[in-house]
Amino acid sequence: MADEQVASSRIFTLANAVSVIRLMAIPVFLWLVIEDRLLIAFVLLVVAVLTDFVDGMIARHMNEITKLGQFLDPFADRLFIAATVIALAIQDVVPWWFVIAVMLRDALLGIGGVVMARYGAATLPVKWWGKVATFAMLVVLPLFLLGAVFPEVGEVTNPIAWVLALATVALYWVVGFSYLFDAISIARKATRESANS
């Protein structure tokens, strides 16, 4: 995650290794869901969510903020979120429109990333409310899966999860458009500077 410290060009750091392990866990998680091993999948998802906080803490406290890490961390978040909503839809926990709503927003961020890369910027500036949206999604999705693992618990948690999910998706889209507008603004500024040089 972004920090006030200057990002280095280091590749092999503990924080980056944690992010890579999180990425490698995604196919395992999907396989567990397909095989209906939902309890183990739930545990793996919770561990993955916790590592999202761990790699950020490691990076800050060990001075391991890197350019690669600034890409890997949100990339792993988005992939795990996409994998989880697909897994929940496969299990008929959430409808497919929810999957589309989440994944289209990430496609929007992808467009912003392409625009940034076109004009020489590696990443978009991180917003605190973008972190809030991602955190909320990483809380809501395990809550849905918990209800699938324990249906009796789900009778209580699923209504709560849906209220949080709808609010989170709305915030998710607001943040997505905000990032896209930032990318467009940076692109316009770079174009003007190029034309004036």
C-alpha cells in the first residue's frame, strides 16, 4: 500500500513475497470452492485478507515500500476480490449481476491504469476512501462465504452482508470513477506539457 516513504526499485522483499503468496493462493481458493470444500476455502480467504494488512505493515515498518509492491498489493486485492465474487456466484450465494458490478469497476480501474502507463506514470495516487472501499469489500465477501459454510449463521449474517455489500459496491464505483477522472486529468496535463515543450 502507498506510504509517505519513497518507493524503491527493489524486487525481492518480504512484503512483496507476501503479496506473491496471496496471488498464488487464488487458484487454490477457486479449486476449493469448486470442490465444495467451503470451510477450508473460508479459512484461506480470511488468511488472505489478513495478509493484505500484513504486507503493508511489513513494507512500512521495514522500510520496504517498493514500486513493485505498490503494483502487486492492489493487483492481488483486485484479483482475490474478483475470484471470491465468482466463487460466491458459483455457489449461488450472490447473483451474477453482483459479480458484473464488481468486475466492471475493476475494468474501469484497468482503463485508468492503461491511461497512466501511456503517459509514463506507474500508478494512480492512492485515496484513503479507495482503501476504505477495498477494506469493506474484503470484509463483506468472507461474511457471505461464512453464511454458505454455516447456513444457520447465514440467516443472521447474510442480511447484514447484503446491506454492507450494496453500500460497498456504490462506494467502489464512486472511487473507480474518481480514479478514472484522475487518470484523464494527468493525461491532459501531460498532453499540454508535451505540446508546450
